[in-house]
Amino acid sequence: PSSDLDLAFSLPDDVPAERLERAIRDAAGATLVDLALFDVYRGDALGPNRRSLAYRLRLQAPDRNLTDGDIVAVRQAVEARTRKLGAELRA
């Protein structure tokens, strides 16, 4: 079975969504079977020249069920990789 992980990132307006998506895909690796943008938000709470992009990551291993530890590891890898773009994990 697959597991869904919803993550929202606050990032500078000058960072293209495609660049963020590439970083997510690279960090999540082979367990990522689908990546979908489901929300875009702009507001004063984010600060000037920033927006929030929320993604649903569908994770699955072909040979076993993913553990909570596997999912935490993907989340940590994604957070570390996207931070290099100036993105901050919101949720």
C-alpha cells in the first residue's frame, strides 16, 4: 500500500515551483510514486515576496510496506534539500 505525506513550503517568489518539485523528487528518491501540488497561498503571514506551495507526496516501496521511520526519513531528506532553495517547511 501507499502512504501520503502532505507538506507545505514557504519559499521566495523567485524560486520556480519546478525547481522545488525537482528537489522534492531528488530527495524522496525511488519511494516517491506521485507528487501533486494541491494548494498555493500568498498572504501577509508569509512575509513579503514569499508564497506557500503545498504538495501531496505518495510514497510506496515495491517490495514491502513503508514504516513510520521510512516516511520520517523521506520528510527529513525533503526538508534538508528544499532548505537549500530558501524554502521553509510549514506543515
